Amino acid sequence: MEDLENIVSDYTKDKKHLHLVIGIIREKDIEYHSFSNNKKKSMIPPENMLFEIGSITKVFTSILLLEMEREKLLSSDDMVGKFVQNVENDYLNKITLKSLATHTSGLPILATNHILAKKRSNPYSMYTEEDLTAFLSDADYTDSIGSFGYSNIGVALLGNILCKVSGSKYDELLKKYITSPLKMNETAVMLDSEQDGRFLNGHASTGKRVPHWDLSIHEGAGGIKSSVSDLSLFVQANLNDDNPIASTLQKSHLPIWIGNSNRYFGWGEDKLQDKGILWHNGGSAGFNSYLAFNKELRVGVVLLSNYSFFSNSLMDYYFAQFIKWITKKEPSQGTMIDSTGKKIFEAIMSREKSLFTQ
């Protein structure tokens, strides 16, 4: 793609250990590009390098909900309280599984009893199912039901419920309903030894290497690792109607009017060049990711980076990612990959529109 190096130059500069991989997806083909500042050449093909994809996981969890609903194992309109054992809290009988998937349950970004400072380098690993039960026992966000509020704990709870209903681990659900049908063999929460050898080290915005995250019971909110080749296949499946889960993917693309705005199962909505796109981003202590597509032009993009947008010493303030999700403004510390992704996607869309008009 012409000028791609110029587009990514602001993002790639001064990142000593950077691996940035990009997938440009059309209905029938995929092209890969990679940029690395690491002087030691990797033997791993860039398209097969594995990254933490962070909150892009939430899209997968929402699709799992829709697949299980298709099989009539549950309904997205079921009340959350139906699935939370040993907790009597009327608030949970006012919110649905759909509320969790669309971030309209009123639940906060994190549970109020989740103290990130307990383990800054791996802040989710310490939070247990017992902690979740304690939080839910007296949670009451009734006044915020129906309003959009990005919630890690909400989608974590959804993933937890899906596992309990099915009697399966999250990875088993992922493989059964999404990765196996779409031949996405590189995508999982738990990696095998061969995959682990292709799992990159993550770096904070300062360049410091940081530990991989263990999401524990939050795996449905951000635990997936994947490659640009797999995520490009996923985007391509969202552009095509001839794959095994096409009907479910199409349902996830339909807007749902909740409160005073349109929401989606897992996706965020934006506009580029006056055309609607569906997208999601992700961020952890050492990785940043962006994925988007436009169905009208049948194009999409995936970006994966092994650099975070914040310093590990600012872990308590990493919620800037979610503020960005809502405000569309860049956080003050570091640079998210989203702006680079949007520039690339705009260039792709411009090219495709020009082809349509020739």
C-alpha cells in the first residue's frame, strides 16, 4: 500500500523494541505489512506473531452470547440474576445479558472492590470469583441502567455466566463457536508451548518490558491472544456471508436502540469519510490493538502492536483507554494505535471508493 510507511512513522518512531503488524482486508483477499525497530531479526513470520488483543476480546464474548442464544441455551434478554448463584440482589434482576454485552447495565469500569494497586504488574490476576460475588451482593446501579458506561466487570461477568451455563471453559467456547468454524487456529486465552514461542514480549510506552497479563475471571473482557492473520480472517468473515457463523456475525452488526442511542453486541460505531464503521480497540500493560471494517466497501483493517500507550508506573490511570473509547480523544500519556489505524483505514476507503467510481 502506497504511503503506508509515512502513515505509521509517527507511531513507530522512538519505539526500540516495536513490532507493528497490519492486516488490510478485502472481501476476497488479505495483505500483511510489518514494521520493526528491533535490530535482532525475528524468525517468526510477522503475520504469525502473537499479541495480547485486550478489549477486542469483548467482541468475541458478545458473539459467544449470540451463538449460545441461537442454540437456545439462554436468551440475551435473560436477567443476570438468573445466573448468579448465592446472591440475592434485586438490581441483578433489572439488567439483562444484553445489558452486559452493550455496556448499558450501569456497572462501573471495574468492581469497586478491585484494587489494581495490589499487583500493578498483573492487576487482574488477584481478583477472584469470591471477590466478584462479594461485589455483586450489594451492587446497585439502577439509576444508570440504559445509559452507556464502558464496563470491564460487566463483560467479565457475561463471560463468566456463559461458561457456567455451558459447563465449558472460555477457550472451549471460543473454539467451538468461533475459532474452529473460522479456522482461526492462533486465537486463544491459554497458549500451548509452540504458540508461547511466538508470543511477543510487551512493552510500556517507556520501552520497558512488562509481564504478560493473567486476566483470571476477566478473561471474557480482555484475555485473548491472537495474530494479525487470525484477526484478518475474523474481519473477512464479518465482510462475507458465506461462513459458518455468518448469521450470528450479521446480528452483531445490527444496531439496538437502548436509552437514547444505538448500541451493538460488542462493537463500537464510528464514521470515517461519511461511512459507518464497526470497530474495537484493545490495550494492556504491553500491547495495543485496533480493528475496524466497513461493510459497504467490504474493507477492513487490523493493527497489533507490542507497545502499550501508557507507562507501567501509571497503571492506576490506564482507564484513559476507556475514556478514549467514549470521547474519541487521545489520552494524555502515550499514543494509542487507534489514530494510526484510522489514517490507514481512511486511505484504504479512499482507494476503494475511487475504484467503485471508475
